[in-house]
Amino acid sequence: MSVTLSVKSMTNSLKRIQKKLNKLPQEAYKEFVKNTPVKTGNARRKTKLKGNTIEANYQYAQVLDKGRHMTSRGMRGSDQATKGMSEPTEEFIQKRITEIIKAK
């Protein structure tokens, strides 16, 4: 009995996976922006992708990213993004990685 292993086949599969993973930062950025609430559009305009990092560069970014929450001063955050932006984006990334790895 013999075992045959095709390294070329595995290499091609890894290349396909890597190509899709290279697109993941841009996909995650689009998901983050989609989850960013809109009142004036400032938050979405000021959110940028720099390399593999999503930067939300505005004063109230942390408040929005915490989602809708109670503070000593009352409710804060946005009704439009009750979970913030990072949490749904992280969930998207995990789901997308699973799809990429399981794809044939």
C-alpha cells in the first residue's frame, strides 16, 4: 500500500487562500464603514484604511464604537450601531476567514 501526496496541489490551494486573504483588509474596511452610523457623514468620511489598519479618526469614534450603552450621563452611542463598528467587523472577518479556508 502506498500514499501519494501532491505538494503542487497543496501549494496551489495555499496560493488561492493567500490571494483571498490579501483582499480581507479592504473587505473588512467596507464592513466597518457600512456599520458606521450616519448623521452628517463625518464618521464615514474620516474612516480610512491604512495598510491593514482601519483608522476612525474623529473625536467621538470611541463613543460610537462602544455601541449603544448607558453611562452616568445617560445613554450614549448611536441607535444605528448598537454593537459599535469593531464587534460586527470582527464577526465578519471570522466568518470570511472560515469561508475562505473551507472554499474549494
